[in-house]
Amino acid sequence: MRTSIPRRVHSFGDSRMTILVFLAVVTVALVVGFAYTSIGFWAILGGLAAAGASVFLFSSPRALAITVFIAKPLIDMLWFAGVDVAGVAVNASSVLSVVIVIAVLVFVAMRKVDVQRGLLAPMLAVLFMNVWALVMTPDLAYGVQYMIRVVCGFPMVFVVPAIVDQLPSPRRLLQAFFLVMAFVCLTVILQPLGALPYKSFDEGYGRATGFYYHPWDVARYMVILIPLLLAILDEPRRERLLSDLPYWGLLLSALVVTYFTFLKAAWLAVLFQLLLWLVLTGRRNLALGCLVATIAVVAFPLRSGFVSVFSDLWKLSDAATRGEALSGRVFLWGEYWSGLRSSGLGQILLGQGYVPNGWSTTGAAVHDDYLRLLVMTGIAGLLAYVALMVAAVAALSRSVAQLAKQRGLEWRIGLAVQCLLAAYFLMGITADPSSYPSLTIYLWLMIGLVIGYAQVAAKESEHEFTPDALPAARQLRERTTL
């Protein structure tokens, strides 16, 4: 008996689907091929990375914070994967900054967010002065890009406290960040080891950058990483010394990376963070001893190296070479000051916009946050910024004081953010940290994180001491004691 195998009958719908799939594949191939030939492989990769991060961070507020905190160091490595749009370089990092602003605004519009009034007023003043600077900037595309760089991190300080209960535990959050930063440190250390070529040089010396564009791109992440490592290491427990070895190794790597950037301001910022950590944790005598030991080591065994590294400081005493001091920053500052002195009263009070007069003669950034604010946003903008920073210090101090009652990891993270903020102020003397999202987004996110931790601790404290909660709290303490 023959069994007949039924023959598949192709319907018109199957043929149409086959044609549509074929056309879709051809279309995608043509689009990708055109993109590859016109903007290159790395630009496509950067676009895909930015698109993937954008889709993920829009999925939830938790995803927004995690993307910023964990993924941004990797996305910043794709700085070279960009295209020019209206004369402005657009890459994955700049796209992510814009998307972060949009995502935060969408989140604020859809969910009630408690706003710290002490921070909101000066922040709005800073935003207004930057909008005015945008109006004063003749190149609108450049001005929009610059303003986004300055203000994109601001909303994080309001959003993160609202979602702090949705985030991973403080330890898990830090561990994920450390894992990413371990990879960053590895890529940077490969340059001093000779496995990767140097891309940045200063007077013939190679400065470590890893996969980043500039040594400062590395150093900014180190001043974030080092105090957070101190927070997780400086714990009153001795039974987990072996498990702490990876953290100690990462701390050593971070210090090595900071050294090989050959950025004197970064060295001083990290040293200041280490000393400030000892002071904030109640070890003032040890901090003083470390400072004296550092001065002694620099003054005697390392004196020749110190003199060589800081030799340009001696140029300040001679008018003929003064402009070369501080790696040419004195010349830059002089040009911007000259541009400010030749400005009218309105520009002195309200600023010259994002392309101030000194730019035309130097073509370089101001390399001083406070002078940058003065020439771009005027006296009004500088005062607004100072008011914002005073409010940030006050809000952070109140939160740390609240967390100090428990003395847990959240409290030590608060101390770490205080060290970060102090280094941020210090770096502002010879750099422009407030105009770089790789630092400002982290700064405002972490201030918001500490504020959120403090709010949770305050609610728990209030609940613990309500009349109904006292028996349960007493039983919990008894079980803990047993």
C-alpha cells in the first residue's frame, strides 16, 4: 500500500510574506552598506551602542540609573565613533547625554518626584543663565551641545531619591561599578606595559588614556572610583580580609592609573581625597601623619622628580615665561581675562555666551571652572553656581549626618561623595569639570543616591519608634542579640 505524502500547497499569502522578507533583508543590507561606506564601521557601532543604552534606560527608572552608573564608562570609550552634524561632533556619549535628559523629564512628568527646594532654586538660576549663554552664542548647534553637557546631570539629583528603593543594594551597585572600572583600569595599564601604544604626549612623555581620548577622561573616573573603594574597604570587620583582596587590588590599580595619566591636578585631587577620607572618618592624627610623610618623601628621596614634574611652576617668577606656567594655562587665563576686561557691563554681569572673547585668540577651553563660568555666564552665573554648590554641600551634609546614626555602607558612600565633591572643587582650579558629563552626571546621581538613602533611613527611624512598632523593634533587637 502506497502512502502518499501530502504536498504543501503554497498560498498567495506565503509568497507575499517571502517577498516582504526578501525586500526587508535587501533594504537593511542597503541601509547598513550605505552607512558603512559613508560614516564607517565604528560610527555604526557607536550608534548601536547609544541606541541600545537609550532603549534600556527608557524601560524603567531603575534602568535609567543603572545605565548611567554602570554603562557610561564603556560608552565613553566610543568617543571616536561619531559623525559631524551641522558642524558638531556627535558620538554615542553625546547622544546618551541628550537621551538621559529626555528620559529624566519623561520620568518627572509621569511620576511625582519630591524636589529639594534648597537645590531647585539655585539650579533653576544656573539653568536660566546657561539658556541666556545659549542665546548669546552665535553658533546655535555648538551652543545647544555645550548647554546639554553642562546641565544634563542636574535632574538626577531629584530622580534618584525617588527610585532608591528600586535600585540594587548599595554593595551590589558598587560591585557592578567596580567590575566595569576594573576593565577600564586594565585597558589603561596596558599602555605603560607596552601592550597598547600611547595616544597622548606631554613634552615627550606618554600619558595613559587607555581607550579614552584624553588623560582627564581617565582621571575623572578615578576620582569617582577611589573614594567608593574606600567606602567598601573601610568597614569595621576583619573576618573578610581575603574577600577584600580584589578591592585592594583595584584600589592599587586606580592609584597606578592616576599616576600614569601624569596629570598633576589629578595627583593632588586623589591625595586630597585620601587625606579627607581619614579626617571624615575621625582619624585626623593619621591624616596629619600621612601628609607629613608625603611631604618628607617628596622633599628628600623624590625631590628631583618633583622638581622636574612641577618645573613649570618656577616660570611664574619670570614675566617672559609666565604664560608657559601650568602647562600654558596662565597664558589661556590671561587671554580670557583680557577678553573680559574689554567687554561691556552687560557681558560682565550676564556673560559672553559659550564662545567668549578669549576663544578667538586661543582656540582652547578656559581650563578653570570659575573663570569659565565668569566669562560665559557672567557674575550672575557665577553667583548662581556658587549658590547651587553651597546648597549641594548642605544637602549632602544633612544626609550624611542622618546616615551617621547607622554607620553602615550608605553612610560611607555619603563620605565618599563628600570626597568626590571636594576633589571636584579642587580640580575646577585648573580644569573644567562642570562641563563634562562623565563627571557631573555621576556627581549629581550620587548626591541624589545619598539623599535617597538618608530619606529611607529617616522613614525607618520614624517607623521604628512609633508606639505600634516598638514591640516589633524590641523583638528584632532581642533576636539579633541572641
